[in-house]
Amino acid sequence: MLRLLTTLLIAPLITACIAGPSGRAKDAPELQAVPAVEVTRYMGLWYEIARYPTSFQKNCEGTTAEYTLRDDGRVNVLNTCRFGTKDGNPRSASAVARVMDGSNGARLFVNFSPIPLLPGQGNYWVIYLDTDYQHAVVGEPSGRFLWYLSRTPVITPETRAVLDAAAQAQGYDLSMLKETEQK
């Protein structure tokens, strides 16, 4: 019981320490995920185009995320970045994600830590996804995390404008974005 209580008290503190301040306006409407994500179509390799800075991605460039569907319906996550520059030494982090009930695949609970996160509405919300599953914007309700993802390492200015508009419509502050060096 003491161990559970300690975990429940420490987990929010750890989360607060690894994330930055909220990047969503205090008066922003409630965050909305896309209506549905076909999880099997979302699987595969994604390149990070931009992100809100976090301590766990400090000095990361050339960042990718690879999602693989498991037999049990959960998703293996492998995030890889290159330290310092797009050509730096690679480092990776693995996690297992599960789709949140009632989210039609648009909200996931991803846990990279051996310390279990508190139950909730998920910490990985797909808030924009094009119809071809080539570009996505991912955030979560606190506004501390935001990622622009693409199937290609470089996007057009037109695509970037669409991603920016999607994030801005959800109340995200675009000035907090850090560009990810890919190519």
C-alpha cells in the first residue's frame, strides 16, 4: 500500500519535471482529438518535424517514431533521436501504448517509464491527421506536449501551414515550437 501511495504521489511530480509549461492558452476550448484514427494505417515510421521542447528530448535531432501493432491490440512505440545533430549518435526509448476506450483510436495512453502513469484520458491525442495518413499533429490536454509528424523528413510550406493552423485552432502557442533538424 505504501508503494502504491508513493507512486501515486511521485508520478505527477516526475511528469511535471520532464515537461515544460503549458503551451495552450488558458482560455482555449477543450482539446479535441480527431473523430477517428484507423490504428493499422497509423502504424509505421513517422518523422518529427517540430515539437515543444521537453527535457526527455533535450539535444535530440533527426527524431523518428515507429509504431507497430501488437497481437494484443496494443502498440509498440520506438522513439529514436540523434544526439546533438541529425548525424549524431542515436539513442532510443521504447514504450507500449494502448488506445483509450471510446476514442476511436484517436487518443492513446503511452508509458515510457517503469512508473505507471495515473489513469486518465490518454497522453497522446491525434488532433490533426490528413486523409492519407501522411501528416499528423499530436498533443494532450495539459498543453505541455505538441509534435508535428510526417511520413517524410521534409514537408512543404503548404503542409506546414496546415499543421500550424490545426495546432493554433486548438489554442497552441506556435512560438514555443522547436524545429527538428532532419535533413
